[in-house]
Amino acid sequence: AGYALGLAAPLGLLLAVLPVIFMAGSVPITPLGLGVMEGLGHTLLVDPPAVTYNHIVGMLLIWRLYQIAYASTGSILLLKGDIRLHPAQGAEVQSLEPGVQDPNSESRAASG
């Protein structure tokens, strides 16, 4: 995302610094690490003049939009019912057809 914005920092520097920035953003101080990631990016990338502050903010904004789009895709599938949170429970419910008794229900009733 940074190179799409015209970032001129070396790739090795970005590969070393960006994981640290993302880990700092995962600390639950603010939602999605707003302000934390930008502040650390300013400290690690702008103070040594590798990029401008606008590059940092733009790059992190694109990253957050990517995260939201990725999470929304999964949530749509979850809401549609294509993904089950508890697959074992979903398999039991799907295996029973209307009017068909569960063969295990007799053994459960006899033992209990």
C-alpha cells in the first residue's frame, strides 16, 4: 500500500518496521489501534527522513480498509448461514429430516 502512495523507503526497512507497527496497533488501547500506529510510524519512519507523515497515515488507512473488507466478507458468509460457529451442532440438526426419529434418542431414553 505504501508503494502505491509513492513511498520511497527501502523494502527492508518496511519489512522490519511494519510488523512492529501492526503489533503496537493490536494492543487494546484504542479501536483498531487508531493513533497508536500512526504515532509509532512517525517515530520509526518519519524522524529518520524515510517517508512523510501523509504516507504513513495513507498507508495505514488503506491497511484498515483492507481489514474491514476482509472481515465483512466473512461476516456476510456467517450471516447467510454458509459458515457455522459450532459445526457439530449444525451437523446434528441437518441430519434429521421432518418426521424421521433420531435412532439415538431411544438409546438415550433407555439409559437415562
